[in-house]
Amino acid sequence: MGHFRFSTTDFPESERVNAFQDVYASIANMDMEPYQGHAPFVEMVGQLLPNLGVYETIVSPHLSRRTATHVAAESNDNLALVVPIDHSALIFPDNGKQLHCMPGEAVLMPTDSIHQALNPNTITIAVIVVPRTQIAHRVSELNERLMKKISSASMPELRLLVGYTRMLIQMKQDLSPELASLASTQIHDLLTLLLGAKQDEMEIAKGRGLRAARLKAVKSDILEHIAESELTINQVALRQGISPQYIRALFHSEQTTFADYVTGIRLEQAYRFLCSPLHIGCSISTLAFDMGFNNLSWFNRVFKQRFGLTPSEVRDLSSS
């Protein structure tokens, strides 16, 4: 369990081809070969959670194969949701039509499926691996979803799922057992909704996994636009494709409001900037406006309420 990272750049150049092939043989149970003479490179980061693995891989152009020999050696019954992030991937099932999977699309494949895959470009791929037994009983007609494309245009849960898992990976640290278990449950919920939850499972998944992912997406949106003084709940709702009322309900579940959360983020950033020697030449008013505050008197008042000191006192203490 926990966070891990693997990169062929950690090996001497003479060993990188073998390292490139070994990582896929051990993790993905596939044969790999560089495509059209490209120098092999792979960097993989991920989180291993209870009954779940989430990975993000940057890999050079390559051809991969899972053969009957690989399948015979497979010791688990896992499913892998494969999501190209920045380039398309070509997947050739053993008994089926070629799949051209574009960014924003995904393919759910059993780890014991015989297939080939071609990535003609250096590509970033997100992968979520889950035991079939964790979701099969929660999903209607799971087998009908296998080796078929899923689009985020028709299934917004895919965008939320990928954003949530990439956030976990980018934390670059082991999660506490409690947080790891919670994250695993929430991702199982999102997978269940994405793949077609049974009626009795749908409300559970929506109230747990989907709600958590929505809130994280809203908070990420706020952080990205925090310096905009005109940042409003309506703007965030429009970008996220949900209603302002739903956002209010999300923050109400955390005993706060949209406005208080935004103000809190801005105050924390202002405090860090006031303490930083990199911003010592920047006036307090400029810092406040750069953080999205448009009323200096109100900024000074809420700052002191939050930290017990005025902005000037914080700067004086930091520079003394």
C-alpha cells in the first residue's frame, strides 16, 4: 500500500530497455517493445489503496501485447480502466473491432484479455485497477461494458473520476489508513456510476463517491481562479456543469459556505505572501488585490479576525 514511483531514467542507459520491458511484464503483465526505434522511456507514479490501484504513466511510443501465455499466468480477476490523457491509443482486441481511444475517452478491459495496443506518440495514460468482485455486484450488465469506449462527453463521471485519481497520485505521499480506505470507497462509487449502477446502488454511490468528487472539483476550480476578484459561485457552477444550489449544498455539508471558503483560501495565501521575503517589496494593498480582495478595509478586518494580527504586524514580525 502507499505511493510509489518508477522511472527508467533511474537506470544506466544500457539497462533502460530491460527496465522498460520489465516494468510492464511485472505490473501490466504484457510484452512491450519500442515503436519505430524510439528510445524507450517510462515514468509511472501511483497509489496502491485497499482493493484498488491508481496509476499515471508517461511512456514513449511503444507496442504492447498480452498473449494467451500471459493470460494463463494471470493470478487475479481484475479490471483496468485505461484513460489516455494527451494522445490517442489504438487497442486491438483478440476477438473484436479496433478501438481508437481519444483523450477524454476510456476503455474498461479485463486484465486477462488478449489484445495488442499501439501508442505511436509519447503518451500520458491514467489507469485504475480494481478487483472485479468489488464492483460486479453493484453494476448492471458489467460484461456489456468491457472492451468498449466510454466518453466523458456522455459520462461526466469519467472526468470526475480521472480528476480525483490524478489528485491522489499527485499528492506524492502515503495516505493514512483512514484516508486510503475513504478514497478507495469513493473511487469504487464513481466507477459504479460510470459503468451503470444498479438502482439500489445508485443513491449510495451518488451520496458518497460522486459528492466527494464534485466537491474536490469545485475546490480545485476555486483555487485555479482564486486571484480573480469577480470569482462567483455562478461562474464556478457554469464551468463545472452543476447548479449554484448544488455547490451551496456541498459546502453546507462541510459546515461552511462558498463565500467563507473562498475568503479563507485568499487569507491563507495572503498570510504566506506577507511572511515571504520574496514579496517584501510588494505593498500590502497590492498583495490584497492580487489575492482577489477588492476592499482593503474589509481585507484588514477579516485578516485580523482570522490570525489575531493585522497584515502590517505579520509582515513586521516576519522581517524582524
